[in-house]
Amino acid sequence: MRRRGKRELAALLTVALLAGSAACGADAGEKDAATGTAEAAAGQDTETAAGQGTDAQAGAQENLEETALSLMREVNPAEAAGTDDLYRSWYEVFVYSFYDGDGDGIGDLPGLTEKLDYINDGNPATDTDLGCDGIWLMPVMPATTYHKYDVTDYCAIDEQYGTMEDFETTIDLNMDAFIPDTYISNEFQKLDIYKRIAGIESQQEYDDMLEELIDRFGEPPKAVLNLLAIARLKAVAHQGYITEIKQLQKEIRITLYESAKLNPEGIPPLVAKYRRQLQFKPDKEPKFLFAPVGDIVQALTVFAKELMELVEEEGKSEKQ
């Protein structure tokens, strides 16, 4: 009995130990499972937060790109309007070899002016020009070499290319001077007439242009007659070394080319003839202040013709 009792007791103790170990193992497993579940949940939260952070960064980047694009469109309205700079072209001109306007075998500014239609004639329908949108001039200032890059005077024109007066005479008057659509509706015809009026250089060319306009389009309105009169004034003023005619509030400023070849002795009598209507300012760029009476363009044309009579013989030969 004693041996049997001891054996049964040992068996019971063994079962108890095994049950305890199992319980401990179950508790540990549950704890491990709980820990694993918590870690998995934490991992999911971390991944969710990371994903949300990535989405936020992507959204911020998209907003930044939209803002940058908006700013670019504000800075470059031409791009927003659909204009593509890749399709604009500029023509670089080496004046020396472009076109000879005076027959001395060297290209010059008058030659370039004469052949501007070769670069762009202003008519998109034609295919006889290069269609360039702008001109990039190589240096035209006085220099010691043919390419003119070693400039000696940035305020002058190399004598091989011409003179400062080869540039356009500008006229700025407070009056309507244009071709209205009610007179010439076809844009190509209008552009052609504008160019031909701008090229008027004599009274005969003025008369011929006026006659043609009447024949083709009828009696010109006042704005067209003003345009013709200004073109004629411009041609005469250019011959008198006038670089600018600008209407101010109560008078008109007439600026002369600083090296104008005019007889200085003829200026005082001219001022005396107009009395209080005319003042002369012998500045670096000499100028007159003129207060015309009546038809402004007609009065300016008469004055420019009188000024042209003061051009010295040397200046006349250069202009011919």
C-alpha cells in the first residue's frame, strides 16, 4: 500500500506539474499573441501614417507645381495665350556683307533698309520672304576691324555703313492718322497701302498715292489724309536733318541731328521770320520750339522745307 500510494502521489504531482507548465505556456502564448497583435496593429498604424504622410507630400508637391505653373503663366502671358517661343526666329545681319545701298561694294544701313522685305514683308500670305520675326544687328559702330567688334565709339555709326541720319525721322503729333476698316477692309490691301505710304519721299509720290486711293477706294477720310500728309512731312524733314518732331502741350519740339550740315548763318533770320512762334535751342542736339498757327502738318511741312534750304552743299550731296 505504501509503495502504491507513493506511486499514485508521484503520478498526481507529475500531472499537476505538467498542467502548470501547460497553463504557463498558454499564458505565455496568449501574452506573446497579444504582444504580436499589438505590434501588428502598431505596424499597421505606422504604415497608415506613413502612407498618409506620403499622400500629403505628394499633394503638397502637386500644389507646388500648380502654383509654379500659375506663376510662370503670369510672368509669361504669351505662353498662356499659346505662343511658342520655339517658333520665333531672328535674323542676324552682318551689315558689311548684306546689301550695298550706295554702290561702293560694302553693305550699309540704307541697303539693309531697302531689303527689309526680304527678311519679312509683313504679309503672312506670301512665301517670297524669310518670315523672320526680328533682326539682330552685328556691331555697326566705328571700329578698327571689318567685323566691328572692337568698337571705338559706341555713340556713332561706322562711316562705311552710313551715318546717324540714316535712321528714321520720327513724328509724334496729337492727331488721328490711320486707315479705318470702313475705308479699306481687306487686311492685306491695308498693309500694302501702309507700307507704300510710309515710303513716300516726294510730292509726286504723294500725289500719285492720293490719286490711286481715290480711284480704288473712293475719297479718303480725314485720318487717311493726315497719314499721307505726315508721310510727306517726314520725307521733307529728313532732308532737313530733323530726327524728331514731337508735339508737346503748347508747342512742337523739332530736334536736329547733332552733326546736321546746315548753314548756321541762316538760323537767326529764320527765327526772326517766325517771331514769337519759333525759338532755337543750341543744345548738343539742336532743337526748335515751334508754335504753328492753323493746319499743324502743313505749317510744319513749310518750315521743314525752309530748313532744308539751309542744308550746305556737302550735306546735299550726301543726301542725294
